[in-house]
Amino acid sequence: MIQYTLYVIDDEQTIRKGITAAFEGDYQIEAFETAEAAMDALKGKPPDLVLLDIGLPGMNGIEALRQMKDFHPDLLVIMITAYEDISTVISAMKLGAYDYVVKPLHMDGLEVTIGNALETIRLRKEVQMLQEKFLKENVPCFIAESNAIQDVMEFVRMVARSPDTPILIFGETGTGKELIASAIHYRSPNFKGPFVAVNCASIPKDLVESELFGYEKGAFSGASASGKKGLIEQAENGTLFLDEVGDLSLEAQAKLLRFLEQGEFYRIGTRVLSATNKDLDSMIERDLFRKDLYYRLSVIEIQIPSLNERRDDIMPIAKHFLCEYGKKFDKKFTGISAEAQNALIAYNWIGNVRELKNLIERGVLTGKGPELTVNDLGIEQAKETDTWKEVGTGESFSPLPDSGIDLLSVQESLERYYIEQALVKAKGNESKAAKLLSMNHHTFRYRRKKLGIG
């Protein structure tokens, strides 16, 4: 059973003691004589509910409410007032107060008001638990230890709060762009609505308009006699996810832009998320993608790092898939062998999380156990050597000294050096600099910003 915490903030001792005596058997009560004292306590873990007197000495209840909402926007506050001053009550409600009660307090009525507020909190917590459960079970890219992906996940949590802000997701094939889109949906106010995913690359050019926007009966030869509801309309009050939006033809781009500019999707309450693995800036330069559509879709941009950029996450994700497919195929694997772990970490993940998932699925299905081995995975372990090692570019690296090295610092220094050199050679043109490093433009931009390179 959930134990709720209530703050009672009132300068009258009889009020504080009366409320505490009436409800301390049901809730954890903390009483404060001034708003200043309560604000200090709020800097830690906030309570579930606040009962706040409007006519406090020092900082009054209205100003206290304003500051509380700044610190904790979702905090529920019930205002206590000595008389029904309509203008003051309206001010409190505009600032986000849940309800108000009038002195002298009647405990039976206050109990109902508190009960209604806590029911709102209970439902909110239940929704959050369901959202977290869904994300944990269905979005393995949320299994994150690396700073690169933790930053992305924190940003996802923040931007998901909006019900309609367009978001454009960039990432290589297999990084989990659709999973990130679904995570945004299930954390958003629209999570009860449908999540409709559309692979723009798979829709024939001449059918894009009818698929997205639908058509009336008899609109063209071969059309359904009853007409067809478009995917955009199917996503009403939910989320429309346009995957591989960079593959849309210019004609389809123009129609999508017209739809967005006319505001129709705001009317039906649909949020538009889109994703691509293409360099849209380069496509815009070559007149293959509309700049005005790009700005419409990319109010918020999210860059998903490749699995090669987040090697700390390889083993946690692999173990997640090992558990998932062990249950699916009813096989008892105790873990992944040390040799296989080394091979997984050293592997060049061209297909990213999707490739890792497929390798583990195949390994679990064909492996005999009790551990998943290199042979089960079908990849070779990286060969170790104590001599100088030459890489494909012909560059050489010295062996690891006995004292060890700070690998992250070395990686960061190397990355910083080559990004700066590429920018010099490209005369500041990010798109050209990214090509010199064989990087996606948006990955380049993300790493440049991350490293603070001007």
C-alpha cells in the first residue's frame, strides 16, 4: 500500500495540530509554520500533497505556490483560505492549485478533498509504473551504462512531455530509432492514443498520398468502394511516426508539408515524429529534400549514437537479449563466456543493436550451453598482440604500458584533434568535415557540441 506524505503549511497552531491529529493515522504528516521553512524541506524529496494557507506571514501562500510549482511542476497543492476571496482563489488556480478549502475547516469535507487529490496522484503513479514497465520490457536501448546513451535517454524524457512538438530522430540503421520514437510516445500525454509507424521507404511512390492521407470512395480507379482512412487520421490523438522520411519523394514531401502547415494535425491531436539514417543537410544542398519540411519536422532533434560509440552498453544489452531468447526458446543459459564477451566488445557493429539482437537470437537458438560461446555467435575474437599493431589506415599504435592508460581521455583527445583538423580542411563546413571523417553529419555535429569545439 502506498504511504502518502502531506505537508501542512499554516501559521495557526490549532490548524496544524487539528489536521495532523485527524489524518496522521492514514498519512505521513509534516507541519510547518511558515512557507520559508517548507520551501527548505522541499529542496529534498517533495511530498505527495501540500495543504497551503494563503494568508501566511512573510512569504504568502500565492508566492509560495508559485515557487513550489517552479521547483516541482507536478506537485498537487490545496489552498487554505480564511474567506472566499474570489480574485485570490482564481490567482491560485491559475498558478496550478488543485483545489481550495475555506476556514473554519470541516474535517469530513477536507478528507474528501484530500482523497480526491490523492486518487489523482495514485492514477498518475500507476500510469508512470506502466510506462516504465513498457519501456523496460520493450525498449532494450534504454539499457544504458554509457554517458552517450544516458544523455539521449534523459533528453527523451524531457521532450516527451510535449503532446505535439515535432521531433526528428537521426541514427544509423539498427540503432533503434523506432524504439526511441515509441519511448517518446509512451512517455507523452498522448500515450493512451495509437502509435502508428510508417516506413516511408516501403510505400510505392504513387501510393504515398493515399496511404498517408486516405481517400474518399471512388476517388480513383481501383479505389475501395468505402474509401480509406489515411495513416495520419488513424494516428488521431496519438503519434504518427514517419520512419525513413528521407526516402519520401519531393512530391510527397510537398504534400506532407502542406498538411503540416495547414495545422490539420494539430486539430486531430496527432504528434508527428520522424526519423532517418540519411544526411538531410547534404540532401538539402543537392535539392533532394525540402528545407522548409526539414524545419517543420525538426523542432527538436535527437541523435542516437551508434553501438560502436557506446561499447559500455554492449554487454548489458547482450545479456538482456540472452535472457529474452532463453525464455522464448526454453533454454537455460548461465551467461556469456569471457571469450565471447571480448569478441562482442571488439566487434564492428555495422548493424548496431539490431545486429547484436540477431546474433544473440541465433546463438541461443543453436547453442548448447551452459554458456553462450564465440562459436554460437559466429564471430571471431579480436586477436591480441603485445607488438605494434597496424590498422587499416596504415597507422601504428604502441603496446599498452604496464601502468595502463586513461583510454577515455586518449579517445577524446584523438577525436577532438581530428574533428578540429577536418573543420580546418573543410573551411568550417560541417557537412564536408563530416565526410572527411566518414561520419553522419548529425553525429559529427553531436560530437562537436559534446566536445565543446567552437
